[in-house]
Amino acid sequence: MMQVAEGLFHLLEKGTSAVMVVREAAQRLASAGFQELYFNQSWGLTENGKYYVKHHDTSLFAFTVGEWVAPRCAVRIGAAHTDFPCLRVKANPDLCTAGYAQVNVEVYGGAILNTWLDRPLGISGRVAVQSGDVMHPDMRYISIERPLLAIPNLAIHMEPEINKGKELNKQTDMLPILGLAEEGLNKDKMLLRFLAEELQVEMDKILDFELWVYCQEPPRRLGMQEELILSPRLDNLTSVQALLEGLLKARREEGLNVVALFDHEEIGSHTKQGAGSLILQHLLEKIYDSLGKTPAQARESLYDAFLLSLDVAHGLHPNKKGKMDITNQPVLGKGICIKEASAQTYATDCEAVAILEQICRKSKTPYQKFVNRSDMRGGGTLGAIASSILPVRTVDVGVPILAMHSAVEMMAATDMEALTRLATAYFME
């Protein structure tokens, strides 16, 4: 379990934006002997090969090819997402307010805003720099791994009613402080100047950027026996870590194992990098074509395929038990959650759930079930979206956590071990 936690902690520390999650995943796969491919090139795949391909820097797909067994080839797909609720730096970001250097940001996804106050914040993402080829800018990657910004609360003396609850305005209350704009300094384009220095480029060569403000709190163990984990980005780097570990550990001589790490789940998935695009279908078509399989063989194999959608689940909060369903109340430390919803916001199918339960029982993976209260609107995942485009049996699964979408979330360490065990067992079936 300690080894599992170490792998998760490394990804949590380095995966400071979707870009950095993909870079970390790619480095890990390359170190394990996976060959990088490109969507705009032909693929010469071979049986027993290991491959990965990035998509617009923020999504990644990895797969292993076993022997193709006629008439059908077992396809196992595991999906998760690389993004998380945070703040996104806007264009023309620099502000100077009463001597303070600030950054103009917007909220990305369903963040719990007040949890972002009074915390050390960093910047991560990619920057497009002018190049000699207008169709191919020079893409630079950056992750400031030291405290750079903060959003301070207003003192209770000036807001006496603050403990009764205060709605934060996304535009005016969430502007982080970058530093002090001292007299005599150039107060124009302070963040851009900082980026230019970090990247060692001329400031006027910076064309555009995708930069994310992320919480710099480190992952920590806590509890009397260090049985809990407190960290940013548990949603959904727990799932990314489990799928990568499962793909690397699993050995299946026949069929195809695929890990799909999509971006933009937190904003609906309907983008070129998201699960609502045709990219997963195109990936599979390209794999089959490279292996010399006919379109008919490809289609036939899909109807025996399975999609395991991994994303975190809601654990029972001890101070808010009434927010849970009356008979389905998963708690931290009791295993993974199988998530069900009649509205299909979680992919729910009796046969598919039963298959997953059998895998859990065979691998001795503890599991629970999560269903929302009937009078509360729950969340959704990429599983239902992806399976509406790729019509395969799908189940939504994840570790239960507390404070989902907070800047810092909580989980049980044993649940991470259970999720990793499940992902490994799944890719071996």
C-alpha cells in the first residue's frame, strides 16, 4: 500500500494541470517501453506491442496489443480525466490595484470557491511562442512549483457576518495577488514579463497561453494510523494513477487493453479532447486498420468490449449524513464505489455491473455502491458520454472521497490500493 501511495503522491505533486498530467503519464509509459505514436502518421502496430499517443497535449491514450483471436477480440477500455476544478488565467491578465499586482482569472469547473482562499497557489500549463512556421508555434510548458499567488480573505473585523456565509463573486473576489507593484517598476504586463523570464524568451514573442492556477498544498497522510490522504486533485488523478498502474502491471496475451485519459470532463466533455468527441472511436479504428483488420471485424469486436469509467465518488460525510441516500451510504476505507443512476448520468447497466462485481470478487477487491438521494441532483462522469458515442457496456467506478471539488480533498489510503487492484484485474480479464 505504501508503494501505491508513493505513486499517487508523485502524480499529485507533478500533475498540476492537464498538460502536466499528460507529460507525467507519457514519461512513465516511455520509461516502461511504450512507443509514442502520432495521429497524423501511419501506425505500424504489431501484436504484443505497447504504445501511447497524445492528443492536443492534454489528453492521452495508451494501449497494449495482444494476439488477435478470431472471431472476436476482447477489448478492455479504462477511462479517466486529466482536468480538475481550478482557476484559469485570462487573456490580458495583468492588473495593478492600489499597489498590488494581481492576475485576472476565471473559474474552471465546479470549484468550491471559498476553499481557494488563503492557500499557496501556483501556475501551470503551456505557452505558445512565435516560431518560423506560422502553422506550428513553439509550444513551451511551464509549472511553477513554488508559491506564486494567493487570494486573501477579508478580515472578520471588516466582514462581521462572514461566518454566516458569504457568496463569492467569481470576477471580483477570486483575483489572486501576484506580488507588490513597487514604485519605479514597470507595472505593465507583469505576469507576461515573469513568464518570459521563466521561459527565457522575449516577451513580445509570447502569442497566447493556457495557464491554470492550481493549489500548491502538498499531499499528506493523516489520521491516527495515517490511514487518510488529504490532497488537491484527488478528483481525478486517483483514477489516472490506477489506470496507468493497471495497464503497466497487467499481462493479457489476447486482445486489446486501452487507457483513455480525456480532458475537459469538468466542463462537460464536449470538446476535441473530451469524451464527447469521436477521438476514442478514431483511435480504435486506427488500431484495427494498422493491424490489418476489416471494418466489420472492428465493429464486431466492439460489441464484446467493455468500458470502465473511473472517477471519484461521494463518501458519506459524518457531519452531513442526511445528504446521502437512505440505504446506499459508502464510507471511506471500505473499498471502491460502483456508481449507479437511473438518469444514466452514471452509466448503469445490470449486466455490466454484475461483470464488474465478479471481477471485484475474483480479485478480492472490496466494493460498495453509490446512488444519489432521490431528491438531489447528482453529478455525472465521462462514462455515460463516451458510451453514447461508442456503444459498449460501461460502468462508472471510483474511490469515495470527501470535499469533492474543494481545493483540498480527502480519501482513505486503502481505497487507492483497492482501485489499483481492480484496474489491474480488469486489464487481465
